[in-house]
Amino acid sequence: MKTAVRDYKELIAYQKSYELTILIYRLTETFPKEEMYGLTSQIRRAAVSIPSNIAEGFMRGAKEYVQFLKIALGSAAEVETQLSLSKDLGYCNSEDFLTAQALTTEVLRLLTSYIKRVNERVTPSKRNK
């Protein structure tokens, strides 16, 4: 039997998105200085938004939690797009891109699955009526 998660830091989606945020910060350290207020800032803010929304939503009620998870999912999609731009603009090498892309894909998958599970708990099924 699974035990209830008592702290958002126990969530794999939180842990992986936090890891992704650290990776994005390190990756963007080498971006051109003229991107400091452009792509560098944008991808960092999107990355930070993922674990932040997981954490904030966890502390709220279940219905609000789904909304925060959806915001986190949208931010993860932003990171995915901005990573592709970074690679295509030559701001990061293929190895760094592939590492970040794999982690972003994992975060997207985890969040999608988690949203579905939380939604199932929030929305009673027709069988239970």
C-alpha cells in the first residue's frame, strides 16, 4: 500500500524539475551576453516556474493544485521550445541539449501523468454516483 505524500519535495516530478532548473541555469551561463534579458532570462524563468508551481499548488486544495500543475506543464513546454531555439542558435552543444531535452521530456511525462491522477481524485467517477 502506498503512503500519502506529505511534502512536495518527495514528488518525483518536483525533484526532476528542480534538477532541470539547476541544469538550465548552468547551461545558460555560456549563452551570449546580449541574451541576458532575452532567451537566457526567459528559459530560466520558465524552468524556475515548474518546481515553484508544483510546490505552491501542493500547499493548496486539490482543485487548485491541478491548475498549478497545468501551469507547471505549460512552463515545461516553454523550456522544451526554448531549448530547441538555444540549440538551433548555436548557444549550446548537442550533448548538453540532449541531456536537458531528455530531462524536460521526463518532466513533461511525469506532470501529465500526475495531473491525470490528481484529476481522478478530484473528479468523482460516474460509477461512484
